[in-house]
Amino acid sequence: MPYNFNDEVINEIRDANDIVEVISSYVDLKKAGTNYKGLCPFHNEKTPSFMVSPSKEIFHCFGCGEGGDVITFLMKHRNLNFIEALETLAHRANIELPENNNEEDKKKYEEREKLFELNREAALYYYRNLKQNKKALEYLKRRQINYNIINRFGIGFANDSWDDLFKYLKNKGFSTELIYKVGLIVKRKDKSGYYNRFRNRIIFPIINIRGKIIGFGGRVMDNTMPKYLNTPDTPIFNKGYNLYGINILKKNISYNRAILVEGYMDVISLNSHGISYSVASLGTAFTEKQAELLNKYAKEFYICYDSDAAGKRATDKALEVFHSIGIKPRVIILPKGKDPDDFIKERGIKAFEKAIDKSLNLIDYKIYSLKKKFDISTVEGKIKFTEEISTFLKKIKNEIELDVYLNEISNSTGISLDAIRNQIYNKNKSNYSNRNSSNIHYRHNRKDYIMPVEYKLESGHIASEKSILNLIINDHNIYEKLKDDFTYLDFLNKENRELAKIIYKEYSDSKKLDIDNLKTGLEENLSNRLDEILNLDSFVDDTDKAIQDYIYNINYYKLKIRREKIKKEIKDLGKKDNAEGEVQKLKELFMEFTEINKQLKMNH
């Protein structure tokens, strides 16, 4: 079938196929500095002279002179023509090829190229503006951004004007429709015309891995809100699929590492101090697509977000995203109140490199975070710390690794190894997989089974309630699955039940939760409990299975609570006269007590 191999498709195919991986399928390559070396497949030789450069994405033989990119290699080695090589590589990368006779695809391609050209012209305009604006240059100087960095990132400035860029681009021959489509202008509310999206802001062009400008970010130079403004999603720009600084990271592939930071200024500041392998997400939470993109250009991954509460939540989310695609990143810990920009300016590159060396893996980071959260010098703090860390430790499959962490926790808390092990394995018994929460049918619609607030709950039950709330908060779809069969009344702990009631109501009104807004109206005890829930590890291999186990645990304790209540009622009735009604009541209680015991034995 004929396909439409335009420049964009060809570049996509080339970028999706790592040249080292492809050539390694045919040639035995060995690392040689930043490149790879092997025996040339195009002529006979005993001493390797065939080189592959992952950073330049080319191969070259110093013996016979053959060279080119990944497409050229496949053509030469397998005797394919250009189209056949592209089709082979497209299939390898699971890229769907556009058919040649599709006029709509052709128009889309031509429009995209025009939008790239438009963005480039806008970037040049912003760049020239910066050179002429003393206030903007002075601001960048104060932020320790010199001309080399300005040029490297193409930093510019949007004048404090409503239409200067609009008029400039119109004079360059670009239509209003295209200027609007690329997100550089905004429609007036009264529909009388358009105005510049960016005004009186430092401008950061967002460049993709092929060196094309796909969007812009703008930052104010004072305390005006919003501090940052970004291009909306357009035909050539999707925030969740791109990363700021990825074009520079790609050129520095020899480092084999990537640092994920929060903002443009963090990336720029680290670059200006010699850390040229940092990237930032684009005004949204870190996504799986961004992680996959990053995975193409690095082997070591670090997260270095701000050290405030929002930064910690973002770190937990990024860890979860990396984990979902099999990447094990490390977390760089900065002093309280510092972000990467502040830290490296104040302490320099050596201090930052030490922070990288001291970075923590997932489990170490969780231990560190929980020690900050709970005062382990107190009995209550030790208990809460051990309860929560056990949730993370049970995920470790390597017995030696687990033993190391268990000893560390035992030494730092004074809690015995046996107690910690029991806490872990009681939550992860193998027979849980055969349990069915539906076997335990004492639910919230049985009012007499709802536990009074004063009843002392067991730790496993409270942990299960908090874990369910954590999953609900992080995924609206889980709320939709549970809302009818597991209502807020099913939460026995008072704080958990009150939080569940609020969260369920928020979800019933809207499909999104604004955590910061939610916290502002909470009492201190509920706010603290919400923080505990937000800091729980939400990594689960099988969400449905995890929920089933949590609900089983909760309903199991409901049965135990009901059994204790029945025992008390039986004891109280035994003290009274043997009236006919009391005897009948005793029989009913004994029957129920027996039935509950059967269920508890069957499901434990």
C-alpha cells in the first residue's frame, strides 16, 4: 500500500528508532567512550573501525567510509529501498503510516509546517524585543542568566502591548486564523477582535526533540498573577507529550541521566551552572507519555521538585508515573523552602552534585518522608510510622533488600524486627487472593452494625480505610465504582468517615478534587488526617484486587465489632430474669454469634 512519507513522518520514524538498538540487532557493538564500536558489516575487517554515535544518531566506518543514519543503515545492510526501510522501521516502532491518497492528511501536514514557521517567527520577534528592553535584561541578570544561556534557550520578551505581535505576524503574511490556532492571540470577550496572549513577560520558547518551536511559556517579572502563562494545546503542541529542555538533554546524551524539575527557571538555572540534563513538565502534572519520552534519552532518572508540601505531592505523583512504566528514579532532597534554582545559585554546582550523590531510591525516600511526618521518639509516632512504612515494604520482593530495610527501621525506631514483620505480612497474606469481600455482608445499611466512635479500632482496619481514601482521591473512576456499594457510612473511623463524606460530596458535584481548596475548610484533625492519606503510597499492581482486600479488611473488623457487641448483650441479658421475650432474644443472639464466628474462621 502506498504511504505518504512527508518530512514529519520520516522524522517521527527516525526519532522512534534508537540507532544503537537497531544496529545492535545486526552488529555486536561495545561501548567506546560516548559511542559504540564494532566490526563493520559492509567490509571484512579484524580490527573494529565501525562507530555508532547515539548523540548524533549516525554511524560511520573509518575503514570503508560507509555512513549515515538509522534509515541508511537498514537500506544498506538489508538491501532495501528507502520506502521499504521506512516501512520496516515504522512497524518496529508501532507507528501508523498515513496513506498517500489522503488529501486531509496532506493538508494537516502543510498546516503544521506553517504553524512551526509561525512560532519560529514569533520567537525571533520576542528575542529581538528582549535585546532592546533594559528592564527585562536587568531582571534576567539578577536571576544570573547571561547571554550564553539566553541564546541557548532562545529566551525573549513580550512587550507590554495588546497587539504588537499580532500586527507583526499579520505583516509577515500569516493569517489571523493560524495565529489564533497556534495560541499566540486570544479572542476578545465581545468578539470585536484579538489581543496578544503574552504581555510584559519573559518568554521561554518550548522546543521539541527535532528543534522545532511548538509553544511558549511566559513569566512575569513581578508578583502579578498568574506567575506563569503557557500556550494552550494546539495542533503542534500537547503539554502532556513534551518536556521543556528535552532538546538540550538530547544533545547531552553522554551523561546518560535526566533530572525532572518543576519549572522553566529550574531548568535554565541548572543549565547555567553546568547541569545540562534537566527537564520540566509544562504547567501540568508529570505524565506517562513524558516519562516514555524521557526514557529514550537517559538511563538514570532523578526527581528534584520544590521542598514544600505541593512539591512533595508532585514527587509522589512523579514516582508513581515512573513506576508505571518500569523506571526506578531517585529523589534529590533539598533543604526546606528551597527549589533547584535557589539551591544551585546559593551553594553552587558542587553542592548540587553532592545532593545528587545522596539522592534516595523509592523506599529510602518513603522512610525519609515518614520520619519527617511522625515523631518516632513517641510511642504513637513509632506505631504510625511502622503502620505506614509496612505498606511500602511489602512490595519488596528481594529478601536481602527487605532485610536491610527492616534492620534499619528497627534500629531507628526501637521496634522489634518480629513486630515489623508481623505488621507487613498480616497485610499481605497469600490467602487474601482467595478472599471475597462479598462473603462478609454486614454493611452500612445495618445501622446497629455501625461502630460507635469510642470503639477502639485495630491498626490494620484504619490503614485499609486510609488506603481506600487515597485511591479514591487519586482516581475519580474508583469513586464511581465504589460510591453505591461502599458509601462514606462504611468508614468506621470518625475522621475517615467525615473525610469520606466530604470527598464523596465533592465528587458528586464535580469530577475533580481541588485538594488545596478542600483543606481550607477542614478542622485541624481532619486536615492532618488528609495529609496522612495523601502521603500514602498509591502504587498497587492490581487496583481492583487491592480495593477488594481493603474492603475485606474493613468488613472483617465490622464482624469482630458486631461479635463484641453481641457478647455484651448476651452478658447483660443473662443478668435479667428469664422472661419469655428475653429467652427468645438470647436464642437469636446466640445464633447470630455462631454465624459470625463461622464467617470469621472461614475468611481468616
